[in-house]
Amino acid sequence: MSDRLPPIPTPRAQVWRQVRLQYLPVVVFVIGLVAAVVIWTRWVAPPTLVAEAESIRTEVRSAQAGLLTGLTVDILSTVAAGQPIGRVVVNDPRILEASLAVIRAEIEVLRTSTGLTVEQLRLDWLNKRVQLVALQGQLVQAEATLARTTELHRGNLVTDAELERTKNARDAAQAQLKAQQELINRLEPVVNADSNIPDPRGIPTAAEGLRVAIRQKDEQLRLIEAQLSPLPLLAPIDGVVSLIYRRSGENVSTGEPILQISATRSQRIIGFVRQPVTVEPKPGMRVEIRTRTFLRRSGQATIAQVGRQLEPISPTLLAAMRLPVSAIPTEFGLRVHITPPADLELRPGEQVDVIVRD
């Protein structure tokens, strides 16, 4: 009767029930408390200020009034600084034709007043150059018409036959211009070979006076040629085309914006410390930058510049602070410039939270 009976084993379900009721709540509570503390200190800490990556935008404007041609970019096209993106034909066709008509008339007057062979050849050469400038103006107009017709053809607003006629007109102007240029190149060596000997007494002869008049018309023609050269439009910064105000074939006035380019990278982060200013930011202070993306990223940065006066806070930052935005800004703050961390790769206009660590 002294033998003891073996202990009855506790069922696993009973053990799990005891752990679940007595120990599991304590473990879950401790884990949740630690997680809450970590999240609050690392991700949910209130920011000192809300800032945004600076958006740099610039507009390409025409320095002179003219016809816009050869625009090679569209919305969201990537451009580099100094890249040609279009041209502006400065000279009006009617003014060009009137100027060339005046030069033609004056050349005819000189032609009828001389019988010298060399000077007559020079006048013919100068007349050919006048025709060359006129053909250049026609070619510019033909190219502008072709660019405009091509855009309309893409939208099915003109027929294929109309587009083909425009191309043929442009090709014909190019062929005439090439032939005229070749003729001028053949005559130029003969014209430049001046065999006239000036009067040793220093008295200007009639031939010398005629040569001076021819040189004057030559310089006038060079001026018209320079004015006829299209004015190139260059991209001022690296970026993306965000807005287009004018298209190829439209007339633009002096200083009128043609398109807008937005930079793809920000050089600084701009924020405002609201009133009352509880933290006095100073250049060189360390700050932490936190993004507002789904997967939050953070980086260390320093304050570069601090404003000297209170300025109106931008409407985008007012909206980020969930403050009412009115037509007349009433919220003022102290402007702060921060050097962005290179590893965050912030987009221009992206809003971030800033925490001052010093």
C-alpha cells in the first residue's frame, strides 16, 4: 500500500489556457508599450516645423517679336541647360520685302549710272545676293507653314494633299536657295578681284565713288541678312517642360513667355517657424528631415540660412500645417533655409517634417 500512484499529466489545452490567461496579456502589453515608445520617439515625434523642397521654375521668353518656329519640345520633355528648343524669326515678311525692294531700286540706279564692266558685275552680284535674302525669307515662311500644317495634320484637321503641297513648297524654296547660293559663290571670286588702280594724286574717281556706294549697299544687305537669321531659344536650366504657352507657327511679342521649365532637383528646403517662436534657429544647427511618404525616410541636415524678419507663410505650407488658407495670408513665420540631405532625393515641392536636434 506504500506505492504512490503516478501523477496525472496536465492536458496541453489546460496548460495553453493557463498561459493565455495569466502570462500572454502581460507579454502583449509590454511589447505594445515598447513599440509605442519606439514609434513615438522615432516616427511620431512632433516636428519643429513643416518645410518643403524648393520648386525652381523658369520661363523661356522671346527677346524680340517674331514668328515662333521649330519648337522641338512638349510637355514633360527633359531638357538640358543651353539646349536649343526652338527659334524665333524676327523679321516680318512684309518689312523684309519692303527693305529688299528699296535696295533693289538703289542698285538699279547705280546700274544705269555706270558703264564700267567690273562695277557692273559687282552690281549684278549684289543683286543676286538681294534675291538670295528674299529666298531665305521665303524658306523660313515655308518651314513655319510646314510645321503648322504638320501639327494640324496630326490632329486630322488638314488632308494629306494639303500636307504634301506644303512639303513641296518648302522643297522648292530650298532648291531655289541652293541654286542661288551656288551662283553667288561662282561670281564672288571674280567680283573680289579688284583690278582698278586708285588715282596716285589721291583724288577720288567716279569708279571709287561707285565702289563706296556698292559697299554701302553691301553692308545694308548684311544687316538684313543678320536680322533674317532666326533667334535661337535656349533652355536656361536642366529640367522638365511643365507648361507650353505658344506653339510653332504663332507670333510672339517681345518678352512674352513661350514655355516654362521646372528643375528636377532642389537646392534647398524652405520652412517657416510659426509664432510664437519657441526655438531660435541658427545657421549650422543640426536637424532631422523626415519624409511624408508611405515608407518614411529620414536624414540629417544643417540649417544654412535664417531670415531676419517674419514673412507670410506660403499657402502650400499652410495647407500642410492644416491651417486655413485665405486670399490674404495672415500667418507669419521665420523663414529657414536647410541644405537637403543627398540620400533622400527629395522631389521639388515635396513636403517634409523638420526636427531641430540641437
